[in-house]
Amino acid sequence: MSVRKLLAAVASEVVVCVKCPLCKSRKNAVPGGGSLRAKILFVGEAPGSSEDAVGRPFVGAAGKLLDRLLGQSGLKRKSVFITNVVKCRPPKNRKPHRLEIQTCTPYLIRQIKIIRPGLIVALGSTAAGYLLPEAGLPFSKITQIHGRFHEGRLDDQKVALFATFHPAAILRGGKYRQEITNDFALLRKDRRTQNATRARQIHTTSSRARN
């Protein structure tokens, strides 16, 4: 089965999922979206109100900031895949509860296995706090582990992980604006980001040639 069909199968399950209480308060589940050939996967915490309204990831103010950060790294949204640890919005944008994370993350693991990204970027403490331990890596605080590349295994698949702050945290107070800017500058220098940028450029050139 193709990557498109496999991801569509996951998404079709997510949008009708009733496995945890978040289904009762959501408007739309948000499976995630992006390039089927993504070399880099970005994982946030959970949908917010804007995402809940339209069923797409990172479309609000945090999404606009993420787009700018991607641009600074030489990337575009259409060249990466973006999703969340939890696919439904928690009430009042609270942090997801442990049970909600445990119930929802099998969808994320399936997406990772299908996409097989060269690099997974955890946006914020919830994403990093799930992904790093799941990959057999230690996690304490996002302030202590951000800006570093890690190697681990997720469901028997070798993965590279990188953690940084969630864009929403910057919008709430601007406290970590310089840190997240520096982290995305490190991403720009990484060979996996450079390969993703090169692949996007080649695909764009090929598409123009066909037209």
C-alpha cells in the first residue's frame, strides 16, 4: 500500500476516534498533514482552537510563527510533515493528561513508521517528554535538552530526534524567543535539513520542467 493510502487510513481512524474523553469536546480531530516524502517530521503537543475549528495542524498564531522559523531553516511547510502527540484539542488548551497521551500516541507511532523521517523535531515539553523516553532516551526539562540531536529507536526503527520550544510558548511571553531562533539555526546547519531542502528544490524544478 502507498504512503498516501497508509496515512489516509490513519487519518480516517483519527477523525472518528472515540477512545478518550477528548472526543466529546472537540469540533474536529487533527490527524496532521504535509509532504508524503517528508524527511523531517515536526510533532507538537495538541491542537488549539484554530486547529480544532478547521481540522488542520498549526494554522493559528503559533503556526504562523512556525512557518517563519521553517523559512529561516530553509524549509517550507509543504516539504515537511506536521502533527501532534494528541490529535484532539484539550478543553481550554490545557496540557493533555497522561491517559490521553497513552491512548492517542499509537496513531503518532504509525505515522512515524509510514513516513520514516530522517529527523523528528519535538516542539515543546509534551512532545519531547513523550518521544525521547519512548525512544529510550532520558528527558528532564525542555530547557535542559533543547538544541541537541539525539539518536534512539521508536518501535524498532532507528530515529534522530531534536527538541526545541513550542512556538506557542514564545507567543505567551517571548521568554525563549532567542533560544528557539538559535535552535532552528542549528536545524538549518544539519545535513538532514539540507537534504530535505535540496530534495524540495529538485522536486520544484522537476515540476516546473514538466509544466
